[in-house]
Amino acid sequence: MTYAELSAIRERSYRNGNWRKLTRTERALYNASLGLARLRGKLVNSALLATLRGIIVKLLRRFADVVFELGARRAEALRELYRRNGVFSWLPLLEGLLDDEGYVLWLGNRELILKGIGVV
């Protein structure tokens, strides 16, 4: 991973607000890696790159990804509830709805709103 790539990721994370969501240790490791990449040109240590990948995933995470993840978790919970109670036997189209991307995003938005007002 080169200095230019790491620098661009940090700049993007400043803009999307994810930089402030990192812990101090994660920020320090990222900055140290950035400095090392600047000195050497690129990073090749596999252990360091593995740790950085986890941080980079956090830095590049978008709001839509968070909403979709919340919706997917809720859809799985509903799928299990409906399967256990036999709802799919008399309403088989509902299982297809739980796979619909738009519905999953709606569920995620709903979960986020309910979490924001303290209901969930």
C-alpha cells in the first residue's frame, strides 16, 4: 500500500466523518503507517497491512452501508420469527420481500430512527 493511497483514504475519511470515530490507538497506528509509507514508498509487512485493512474498512464505511447492515440484521430476525411461526406457509411472497434490497434499506432506516429516539 503506497503513501498516496493511504493519504487519499485519510482525506476521504476526514470528509465523511469516519476519522473521528476511530480510537486513539487506531489513529496513531494509521498515522505511523502513513509516515512509514512516506519514508519507504510503500508498505509490505503483511501483519501491518492486515491491521490496516480493518482500520481502512472503518474509514471508508458509508452511511448507506450502516443502514443496509441494520436492515439485513432486522430482515434475518423477521425471517426467523416468521419461519418459526409458520407465516411463510400461508404467505410465501413475504420471504421474497425480505430479500428485496429496497425493503431491507427501509428496515434499516426504521431501525436507525427507532434507535435515535430511544425505542429500540
